Amino acid sequence: MERQPRGEQLDAEILDGVVEFIGRIVTAGENIAQRLSVPVTFIKALSMLERPMAMKDLGKRMHCDPSFVTVVADMLEKRGLAQREAHPGDRRVRYLVLTGEGLALKHRIQSEMAARMPWSRTLTEEEREQLLALIRKMLKAESLPETGADSPGRPEAAPPSQPSAPGEVDDVLSAGPARTG
């Protein structure tokens, strides 16, 4: 039996760990959504609405079809959590804006999610800062070329980058897997 090189073994173990970790985050979000009697898509949309946002841009951030964003916006409006507003410079563009109730629900969900996350309970502040730096580094590297069977070796490391905007990592982590339709 041939042993796998340590680098390949590490990559496989990291992938397994990340998949399990994301599953736990998604499950925590699903449990909170169920307890609050809101669809999981609300959690994803609310986490991304920090300011008025064009519905087209929200769809891109949620990685979903624009028609699905319309359904989400309809549901948020129906529950009084958001409202649509016209862009002052271009009436064709519709912004989705959280209401006071929507903002309160967003903060409640964020607090409950943060309290359930293992980094909040098990890592020191310094370790959380290191984790955040590593996450940001990996997120910045997403434009690396893919490696395949015809391109042996690993991609080159991404050049050093500026830190992400505050909340960017929170958005990514809280978003969970993209769901459409």
C-alpha cells in the first residue's frame, strides 16, 4: 500500500474538516431559523444587508438567480423586515432596505450564531485574530488558477493583500451554501 505524501494527506484532512465545519454552521443556522419560524434564506439575506443594497447585487452576493431574490424580497417585505426603495439617481434600480424590525432580527441572529460557533467558545482572542487572518488570506486567493491532471503541482501563493472590509468574513461564514429556487 502506497503512502500519500504528507501535503496531500493534509489537504484531504483540511477539506474533510472544512466540509464538516461548514455543515455545523449551516445546521446551527437552520436550527435558529426553525426556532424563529423564518426560512433559512432570511438568515442569509439579512446577514448581507448591511446598508441599502440593489437587489441585483444581493443576488450576486447570495449566489442565486435574480428571480429568487425577488421571492426573498417579497417574503421579507411581507413580514415587515425589509422594504424596497427606488435608487434616487436611477428609478429602475430597486434597493432592499432593512426595517427596524429587520435590523433587530439580524442582530439577534448574528448574536445567536456567534454564541454557537466553536471559535467563540474555544479560541482565545489572539487565536480568533489568527483564524480571521487565515480566512481572509484564503478568500483573497480565490482567483488562483485551478490545477488539474494536466497541470501538476500546486498553484503559486497569492501575493499579500489588504485586510477585508469589516464584516466580510462574517458574511461569507454566515451565508452557508448557495440555495436556489
